[in-house]
Amino acid sequence: MDFRQVIETVGQLVDFAGVAVMVIGAVVSLPLAIRGHQPRQLPQGAEKLSFYRSYRQLLGRSILLGLELLVAADIIRTVAVTPTFTSVGVLAIIVLIRTFLSFSLELEITGRWPWQKEASPARSGATVPQG
């Protein structure tokens, strides 16, 4: 096996891992949502998530991780094997689209953009115990 074949094989394995994460995540998320899975830290005063909302959040996290792996596979294959202006341009478009999808999913899951900080208890009006 030459270098190109090894890189192509690694890219395919990472592609497979990305798709597997999304499929397995979709399958595993369903029973978790049925059992009433809730995030570890709900905002103060927030209601429990409904089945639908819980499933969407769990599924969204699986899709986010799968997208990250698919982007990594594209980068491996494009940069290591065929770094032409055309292939790098196509890679840039794919990464932009997947980044937009990731940001959109993050907003759906957490209710805030990735660069926004979580509201601290001091800001939300809750008292912080002194100890």
C-alpha cells in the first residue's frame, strides 16, 4: 500500500465512523428520551424537557459529533491526497456548510450560540451559597 491508499483508507474509516455515530446516536437517543432523559444542569426554574425536546437534543448532539468526524475525513482526504485549488475550494464549501449546520444545531440544543457564555447564577438572580 502506498501513502495515497493509506490516507484514502483512513479517510473512509473516519467517514464510516461519522455516519455510524449519527445512526447509533439516533437509535440510542430514542430509548433515552422515552425514559425521560434530562440534561444534568437545567437552568434555574426551567421545566423538564418533553419527550420530543429531549429526543431532539440527544439526536442533535449525535449529529454534531458525526458532522465533526465527516469534516475531519474530508480534510484528511483533501489536504493529504490531492491538494489542488479545486479540491481545497470544494473542501472549503463543505466545511462552511457543515459549520453552519453545527452552529444551527448548537443553537437548537442549548438555546445559545457557541460563543455565548452560559448564564451564571449571579446573573440570573439566583443566590450563590456562601461557604
